[in-house]
Amino acid sequence: MGVKASRHMEIVDRLPISQDKSIVVLRVQKSYYLLSLSQSGVGLIKELENADELDFQRQEPLGGKGEYDFKEVLSQYFSGRKK
């Protein structure tokens, strides 16, 4: 069974932590949320205030793969202010 696309929600990024645990950034309309995913459920870590899609895109590709640095983007929100 495939994953159905949504007009209002999108997983912007996923970072595997272990075989059965991940951290994801979820976009719901214009809001972004940092969530933990595991076999035991889904947990809200933090709402990423003042985030937008451009925060999750790099001007220069990371490693030539068109990726962005998840740690760099995330650090903006845990330092208490956006850079």
C-alpha cells in the first residue's frame, strides 16, 4: 500500500536515529513541527516557529547531492533564535 499525498501535510525531512527510531520535520500548511517516530508512537519535540520551506533548502548542494544540512537548520531553532 503506497503513501497517499496530502495537500496540507508533508514530511520535509527524516533523520534515522536507529533502526526503528527517526526524527522528522512535518509541514502542516504553513507550520513546521519536529517529531520523534518510534514503534511506541509519535511525539512532538518542538514546533519550529518562524520556519519556512527556504530554511530546509541549501543554496549550495551538500556533497553535490542537492541536500541540506539537517543539523545546521535544526540548530537555528534550539539556540533560541533563528540566525
